[in-house]
Amino acid sequence: MKYDVCFTIISSATTPQADRLLHKIAAVNDCSQVIDFDTVAAHPEYLFGRLYMTPDGLFENVLFAFDKS
């Protein structure tokens, strides 16, 4: 694979079929995930810093110049 991309899918699925579909999409690789919309609304910090995964499976944060203030 040329690019190693992780997907974070925010789910608003209302049926078991829709939920299964989203989990199948996230199963494309080990670092993709499905997070329920209500969970993200209650804890938006779940979306911060998940920019890349190290080879040992840990998520690391990338800081750009505007993040360093």
C-alpha cells in the first residue's frame, strides 16, 4: 500500500445494518475506528491527536506551528 491511512468514522447509524456497514468500512485496517456520534458530542477530545499510529500500535500527535502556542 502506498499510503497508510486511518479512518475515524463518526456514526449516526440507527439500524444494526447501518452499524455493521460502518464497522466493515473501519475494518479496512487496524487503525481505523467507528465512534458513536453521541460519544463524540459528549467527549470531543476523542478526535484530538489521532494523526498517526506508531509501529507498536500507539497513536502519536503531530504538532504544527499553529499548535505550539
